[in-house]
Amino acid sequence: MPIYLLIPLALIAIILKKSVYVIKEYERGVVLRFGKLSSIKQPGLRLVFPFIDELYRVDQRTITMDVPTQDVISRDNVSMKVNAVVYFRVVDPDRAILQVENYLFATSQFAQTTLRSVCGQAELDELLSKRDELNRRIQTIIDTHTGAWGIKVANVEIKDIDLPQEMQRSMARQAEAERERRAKIIQAEGEFQAAEKLCAAAEIMARQPATLQLRYLERYLL
């Protein structure tokens, strides 16, 4: 093929590549014309003006984002490592492109700082026993701030709370002491109830001497 035909064909290929887009069902295309918001392209085969328009694809599926392990000091001065997972999706594609440079990175950074802040305001017992409440608190805080970026945070789950070995051993000793305490209480309650029954029986026998004789005969004659 003559070279004078290759150049026009190459230009046509470049123009087609810049002007024809296939937007998938779960995507939206944000179009900027001369740097200003022009339109939001729906799923399907879409055309834009090459060299005039810029198209940014935005995935609207739910995104699962791991929050890296954070070093946290609880309100009662216990050092630990905590990580979590955040579930969110883009609900306003234009805001996700225009209001923040990189909404994935920004959401990740804000989730990390929020996780440290909320866990740092709680005591160790709260972190271990009220995890659902802390999850909701973190989710509300992140969702409130990322709403301006067109992002909806559906859920946050604290995954792991890694305590120092010394604290784990201390908690194990505490749990063992608690079990022993409960066992002693149950034993004491049983002895108290038995003593009450014996006292009641003694009162009945004292009021009715015949029952004492019957008890004697039952024990030695049967």
C-alpha cells in the first residue's frame, strides 16, 4: 500500500479511537469539553468529539477496599493494631471526577484516619464487645465526608484487633479468674440453698417431734 494512503488511514484510526467509546452497563462516562463538564454518557456505544472532549470512565459497582493495619492507642492506653474493610460505591460520577483528584486514594486515606480516631476514642472493652457500634460510627463519619465526592459508604467492618502478647496473657488470666469467681459463687449459692432446706426441715421436726421418730425408724429399720 502506498505510503500516502497509510497516513490518512492512521489519522482515521486515531480519530476513531478518540471519538468512539463503549460504556459498560456498570460504568458512566464523564465528558469534559474544553475542561468543562459537558455530559454524562450512559451505557452503550457513545461518540465524543476528538481533541475537544475528554471522557473519564467511572465504575459504579460496589468497591471493597481494605484499610491497612493501623497502630492505635485506646483511651485506656492499650497499644494495638487494627484493620478494617470499607464497602462503597460512586453515586455521582461527575462529582467523583470534579470534586477530588483521586476518589479511591482519598477515600482510603480518610478511612485510615477515621479508623485510628474512632478506635483511639474507645476503651479496649468497647473495641472487643461493641464492634458493631464502632462499625456504624466509622461508617457514618466516612459517609458524611465522602458524600461531597459523590460516594456512598454502605458498610464498614473492623476485621482484626491485634493485641500485644502481654495484654493477651493478662486477658487470659483475667478470664480464668472470672470463671473461678463464678464457679465459687455457684457453689456458695448451692450450699446456701441446702442450708436453707436443712433449717426448714429442722424447724418442722422441732414443731412435730413425731417426724423425728419416723425419720429414725426410716433410717435404721428400712
